[in-house]
Amino acid sequence: MRTYPPVSFFFEVVFQGENLDKEIVETRFQSVTGLTAELQTETLKEGGENRFEHILPTRAKYNPLVLKRGLVKDSKMVQWCADAILNLDIRPMDLLVNLLHIDRSSSSKSPSRIEPLMSWKVINAWPRKWSVSEFDAEKSSVAIESLELNYQYFETLR
């Protein structure tokens, strides 16, 4: 039996390409935002009709994907970002964002399995921005690095 509604804190990010998914530290994030699709529109004014304007759909727009995690030293992912941002060596890659679920429906003799409840495949992602959180001597908080990715589109996988 699947839990409804699903919890949002049990997820993983898998990079497909560049071997970033082989190291556990590279794909562990505290938050993922930006899985947003919206339909852009264009306004058309009709001659002789002044009471309203026609609003027509044009294309889909996808917001940047933002990944946040604790600052990691000597990271292949950060090197991928630096190559793109500093050297314009842009190497797009696909990635999967999996919302996970513990499957306890199997027999009592077999262990529970972790499997994706829902997945989103992000196509041709490339680094747009890398940043590190504010350093503040008055707060006791972890240094957070943020990675902002542009991409062409995403697909929902079932």
C-alpha cells in the first residue's frame, strides 16, 4: 500500500552523464525547487473590438531547477559548474529527480524496498549559477551551496 499524500523529504537526484551519480555525496541535496512548467501567452488585439483582447497560448516555459546542499569540498559537480561558468565549457546532461517511497507491501519475509513513487526527467540541464550561503559569525548554521540549472524541459515518468 502506498502512502497518501506522499512526503516531500524523501527524494534523490541522479545525474545521468559525467559519472556524478557514482559518489553518494554528489547527489544528496537538502532541497530541490523549480520543477515548474507554465504556458506563456501572447495578447492579440482585434481591430474594431475594444471590449477585450484575445490571450493566446504560445509555448511552455520552465523555471530554473535549484539544488541546495551542504558545502562540499573537491566536488565533481562543482567542477562541472566551474567549467561551464568560467570557461564556457558547457556540457549539458540529463538528471532524474525521484520522489521515493518505502514499499512495505511485500511479504513479511522479504525486506522493505525503496523505490520511486514519482520521477521527473530533466532534459539537457546546464549550470547557470553556483552560489554559497552567507557566512555569519552570529549564526550557527551550515554553509549551503546552491546550484541553479537551466534546462530544455522535464518529463514526468510514471
